[in-house]
Amino acid sequence: MSEKKVSSGAEKAEELSVKHKKQGAEGKAQGAELAHDENAKSSREKESLKQARTEAAKAKKEARLNAESAEHERKLKERAERGENKKQRAPGFGGWLAATIALGVTTLTLGTMLTFGWLNMNNMEAGRASDASHSLYELNAIVDNLDANLSKARIASSKGDRAKIFTDIALESEMAEGALERLPVAGELTRSITSFINKMGESAQNMIVSVAREGDISSSQQASIEYMYECNAKLKQFLNELIDSCDEKAIYEALAGKGAMYEGFEGYTDPAVETPREIYDGPFAENTQKTNAKALDGLEEITPERAEELAIQYFADYGVTQADCTGEAVAKQLVCLNVQMTGDDGEYFAQFSKQGGKLVMFDSFKECSEHKFDMQQCKDIAERFLSAAGYENMMCVWASESGTTCNLNYVYSDNGTAVYPDMVKIKVCEERGRVTGIEALPYVLNHTERNLDGATISKAQAKAKLGKEFNVTSSMLALIPEDGKEVLAYEFCGTYGGRTYYVYLSAETGEEVAIFTVVGSGLM
């Protein structure tokens, strides 16, 4: 018998041995399982059945592991025998070929990944450019629609038409804001446009409410429509010119923060980014910029008795012979003494600063019913009262009537410059020719020595920056409170489209600082 046949016979014998072992183990497992099932059928206990099945499963698992072990041993023997034969073979190039093919496949895969990544990045850039272009054209279309709706709002008279138009303006303002946010331009470059669009939307919403409640809009709201129409027209012109000068290259450059489109927004300055603030009682009458009463620093505190004496002194012409200090009014910035008085016109109330004894507030409770004193006479009465109370160098910046009461705003005059933070508001009864109210807290808190030599452009140069349609009726240099600080500006009061406006331009740059539209009547 040859060596090859012996080897083959041994392998077959080994396979039969493994097969018999496997069958024997499985048979053993099956037998155990059947035996336990029969015991369970005796219905003695369900727990016995469960235990028998568990033991059968363990036996079955053990038989499987034994069979796998035998199979593993057989394969190891085969590999050992093949290894002896391989040692006698000469090395070939099959392994190198396989390695070379594997390397080629890896290189191809890497190249494909890089190519796909480049194409993907290129597609992303193209997508961003497409979105930017779409947003720019979308913004331009929305501003065109706003132009049409604002034109309609100028002449619409019916409640239904106005409600629809203002609703469209409010919605289009939100859409315009969204288009602006998607532009590849830094937020600070579009801040003025965004501010204007937001305020336009807010104004439209307020007008919707007015129409719903009153069926009409106020004269000041009508003036705001005119103002918004002019501002939007300028924005429309800017966007049309920008689109004409922008091509695909400009869009890609804008994505990188440069180019015609980006620089176009950078150079845009809207001369009117806010709708006019409505004023009923004069510019900056609601002055909230308050400091810590620098003018009272170093002054002595007065006693309650001294406060009573000052009240009798200031209001001797009112028939006051008795005044009683009723306590203190303590605030963060100032402490005042409260004084109650009785005079020939009834009850009066006044407050004096505890430090320095400055008259801060006065009120009379008797109403006026007749016109016996005109505006100029009321001014003269107010100025004499202010001088007697220690308020010198005051100039009237606002005068209006409410029934039979003349309302006057005075500010400190620093060599002809109106210092709005140092304001005193005063009321004069046109029937009795008496001051019936005074509010001097802004003056008391803000008044101090200042250097007002900061103007770098002339009034004429500032005026040249106003629109030709704006009819200036008065002008002067003024120090105004704006955004938490004091700004030196030129004040121009004038009319446009039948409305009265106060426009303030920086005395340093000529840029617009604030603008107000007058509600009612106000005279200098």
C-alpha cells in the first residue's frame, strides 16, 4: 500500500471517529432530553420538568462543544501536514501580486474619496453662492413690494384697505429681515437697514391696531408713513444699483468677505434709519438720562424748618402763610423734603432738595377754566418765577397749550447753546396768570459746568445735509441726551409734507442723531 493511500485511509478513519463522537454526544443529549420529558409527563411537579429541560440543554451544549473540539483538532492536523509540503516549494510572485493589487485598490479608493470630497466642497460653495444670490434678489423684490404698499398707504382711506396694506407691510418686513440674515455680509454692515425694517414692521403692526380700534390712524402715524416711504425708496435705489454692479464673481467674493457686494453694504449709510419719535410736549421732555446731582455737591443740608421757610418765600404771592414739612422722599439719586401748603387758591405741594434746598417740584390742585393770558404773557410769568427760584440763564424751547394751561419747557442756555439735559418743565394757568406746576428734577440732577467747544462743522454745513424739501424754520446748537451720553448737535426745526419735525445732526460729523415728529402744536 502506498504512503498516499495510507494517509487517505487515516484521514477517513479520523473523520468517521469524529462523526461517531458527534453522533454519540448528540444521541446522549437527545436521550437525556427524552428521559426528562417522560419524567415531566408523570405530572408530579412542574418544577421537575423545568429542571429536566435545563439539564438536557446543558447536555446538548456540552455535546456540541465536544464535536467542535474534535473538528478543530482534525483541521490542525491537516494544516500541519500541508505545512510540511509547503516547505519544499520554491517562493513565487503570487503574494507580491496580491499585495500590489491590494495597494492599487487602496490608492484608487483614496483617490475616489479625495475627488468626491473636492466635488462635494465645490458643490457646497456653489450652493452657498446660489443661496446668497437668491437672498439678494429676494430682498430686492420684497423692498419693491414695500415701496408699492407704502405708496398705497399714503392715499388709502377705507378701514379695509388700510388693514390689508398694513398687514402686508408687517409681513414683508419680517420676510425682508430673513433675507437680510441670509446674505453673506457681516451683521454690523446691515445693522442700519435691519433697524429700519424692524421699526417699519413695528409701526405697521401699531397701525393695524389703530385701524381695528379707531377705524383710522393718527396724523403722526400718517407722517410716519411718509417718512417710511422716503427711507424705503432710498433703500430700493441702493439695492437696484447693487444688483446691477454684482455678478457671479461678486457673490463668491462676498462669501470671502470682500468684493463689490460686500463693500457695497459696507459703504451704505442710510440717512434715516428710524421712524420719527412722536413728541407731544417737546424734544427730550421725557429725558431719562439722570446723574447724581453734581451741582449740589458741597452744599449744606437744610432742615425741615428751612424747607417750610423757603416754601413761604417762593409762594408769598399765592397767599401762603403756613407750610408744613410732612417728611422726606428718598430716592437713589436725591433726597427731598415734602412740604404741604395752604393758600388762596387751595392746597399746594412742593419738594425741596435736602442738600442745597433747591425747588425740585411744585403742584397746584385748582383747575383753570378761562383764557385771560396769552402765550407771551405766560412765558414772562414763567421766567420771573424761575429766576426767583434760582434758575438763571434759562431759554424756552417749547410752548404749547392744553385747554387753558400753557405748557413751557425751559433748558439751561450755555452762551446760546441749548442744554437739553438741564430741563425745567413749567405750567402756567391762563386764567389766573400763575405758575401751577414745575418739574425741575432733570435740571437738578444733570446741571454742571461743561465744555461745549466740540463743533467741527458749521451750522451751514450741517444744514446742507438736510433734504431740499425740508423747510427749516429755526436752528441752533444744542447739547442733547442720546443713547446714555450727551451729544453736541445742530437742531433744525422745520416742516415737510405739512408736518413739523425736529432734526438733530451731529456737530462733529453732520450725521443724523435724532428726529422727532410733532403731535399737536408746539411753538418756540
